[in-house]
Amino acid sequence: MKLNPDLLSAARRQHFPLFVMKGFETLHSGEPPLQMVWYLQATCHALMEIHDGTKRRLVITKPPRHLKSIAASVAFVAWVLGHDPTARIMVASYGQDLARHHSNQTRMIMESEWYRRDFPGTRISERGNRALELETTAGGVRKAVSVGGSITGFGADIIIVDDCMKADEARSPTIRQELRNWYDNTLLSRLNDKATGRIISIQQRLHEDDLPAYLLEKGYDHLNLPAIATKDEVIPIGPDRVHHRKVGDLLNPGREDKATLDQFRRDMGPVAFSAQYQQDPITAEGNMIRLDWFGTYDEAPPRHRFIKVVQSWDTGMTAAPTSDYSVCTTWGFEVEERKWYLLDVFRKRLDFPDLKRAVLDLRSRYRADRVIMEEAGSGFALYQDLRSTGKLRLLMIPPVSSKEERFNGCLAEVEAGHFLLPCEAPWLDDFRRELQAFPDGKYDDQTDSFSQFVLFQMKNWRWLLTERTGDGRVRTPIRLRSRPW
């Protein structure tokens, strides 16, 4: 049955996924039609939230060859200019060849017969039809730029950053810093309206300190689509529509099944595969610890089940964006199981007054029996302040060896299975990722808090097992010569 062309045009104008499918047909003539699978619907939905102004900052991470560029840098641009031929859009890529390729693909769609029928008010002007710049007759522009280049004199309503770095460049801290500087000092300044301007970053992960990581630290919204699901998720794919993804689900099993992905992992190596396909970059030198050494729990027992609760602090100096984080890990010891439960990870950059408040608040919230802190920097100043006011007596831990030596001293204890992590927690992914990346990860504050705690509980097991009455007297003396687990 032949559908009415006017109805098809109206449908493509209203439904971006249909527009993407038609754009793919134009760019890949003769190939099988594009299947609008769930992850493409999720991508389209996220882009529509940017178009509608529901969101203004978006990071999309997904594996190579999953239509990142066609969806965001090509079809989305053509769609926006179709609805608003005065829109000004900048698309940044790592090199001019890639920038030119995406510009040419956008031109192919906008000059197609069906696009001209769908959006009769949008036309590319003759004087504005250049390799890296498409200008409409209404004054709208799609401008392609290469990362690091000069872009003075052009203002944008929407900025799209698409594959901003080559894989082999991601290992260079100098290049990563130059990219961040260019983003902050050059690209952001090109937004016409700082209040309403929108930014999309769409790419595969390459390094734990890459641009997506930097943007996520700034609070950008994130659509993360690893090749193999690592957790259960509910992912929006349209207005009032979601996709339920389970652990182990493949992103596109019809195109890349488990055997294919396993072969990719062997060919690329685990580090590159984890970054580019799983969107979970780890350092090649890390992995001193294995996550399967930890047990897990669904729901923490109530407070009275823990014979002791210990909080371990690693403190930063200031709230400045370049400062280290202040981290507190809270652990509860369940005496019947002889297991430590990780109850909470607090991680924030704080100035001294806020740090002091956080220490007192967390101690009160979890009714901690002992609060330990490294005897260095702001930790020592905090110890003196709290001791003088009588509000809390911290136990200061002198750093007697290097970070690596302290962490190594914990590994056998962790491998023995004494520590449990929650199955789900908002801080869990960052905590596990930092442990895995140590000692070559970007941050080590959570790792330092963790190793400090593990070494503390190894040395203080008699205190751990000692129960006291309400007036502070020992209820049952501990007469063991060695730790009973």
C-alpha cells in the first residue's frame, strides 16, 4: 500500500526517529532500511529534549558504529534547521576531514527532494553552500569546526561536540588538558545566549579523564549506552515510554552478538574494550583489586545490628574545582556474619567550615562509634578545632607509608571476603571505578579513605568486638589472642 506523501512528510516533521530513518536511507542508498531499535529511540528522545529546551547540557556515550554522528551531527542539525531556518549550530570534531564529511552528509539530506517537501521554508543559500559551512536563506547556519581551532566571530544557539579526540591522543595528559582549556575558554564563549544555549557531547569514552568525564563532573545530563549492560536500568525512549535494560543485555544483539563482542575484547584488549565499548575507562596499570572480591547486599541491616560503625575520612583542602575531594566512607560491622557493610560514601569538595559541619552531621546521622582521619593537612587542623570545642574526638591516623603500600596491605583482607558493597547506590559506580583505577587513576580520595579504614579495622579488632554498657563499662572482656576471622 502506498502511503500519502503529505502524511509521510507530516509524520517526519513531528517524529524525529522517522526523520532519522529517512535520512539514513538517503545517506546509505541501497542498504537495508534502518531499524529504529530501542537505543536509537533513546538517542532520539535525548536529542529532542535538547531541541525542546527540556535539557540544555547533554552527554551521550555509546560504542563505535552505532549512529552517533548521523543522529546528532547530521540528522539532528537538519531537523533543527528545518523547524527553525534561522538557528545557528556549531559542530566540533577532532579533525577537518571528519568535520567536512559530516557537513557533506547534512547537505545531502537538506538538498534531497523529500527534505525540501518536508520543510519548504528551509533552503541552503547559494552563497552559503561551503564545505564546512551551510547557510540557509533565512540566515541559519551549520558551521563545522575542528577541535582546537579558532572560531572567533561566530555565535551558536546549539553546540555539538562529536568525537573530539582520537583514541591514541587520549593517553596524553597534555592533549586532554588542552582540550578542556579549549572547551572552557573558546567553545563555551560561542553560545549566543548563555541562559538558553544548548550543548551536546556525543562520543565513545577513551580515558577516565577525557572530555565526557570532565563534563559529567560539571553536572551534564548523561545517556550512557554500553555494549553490555552492567546494571539494571530504566531508560527513557520517548514521551511516557521507557526501555527496561537488565544486567548482561546487549545493546544491539542482532548486529553485535556476545561472540562478536568477545572477539572484539580479545582483539582490542580489555582496557580499550572497557573504554570504547563499555563506556567505562580504566587505566592499563590499574586493577590491583578485583571487584568480585567484594560481597554484596540488597538492604543494609538496621543500626542495632551493627556492633560498631566506623567512619574514615580523607580530607581535601578547599572547595575549589581543582582541589582534592573530601571523602568519608561509613562502615558497619555485623558481628554474627563477621562482615563489614559499606553504608555510605560522602564525596565533595569543601572549605573548612563546611567540612567541619559534614564531619559532625555524618557522625550524628550514622551514630558512628569511631571517626578516623589522616593526620595531615586539613585533617590535623580539624582535629585541633573539634578537640578544643569538645564536639568530637577524632582518631588521627599517621600516614606511615606510601598510598600504594597502604593499598597493597589491604588486598588480602578484601580477597578474604570481609567487605560488602550495596547492589545499588548513587555513589557505587564512582567508588568501584576509583578502586579499579588505582594507583594511576585521576582521583584516589575514596581509595585512601578505604585503605585507611581497612588497615584500622585489622589492628583494632579487640575494640571492634568489645561491647560496653550504657555507662561505658566493658560488658564482655575479650580474651582472644588473635582475630577470630
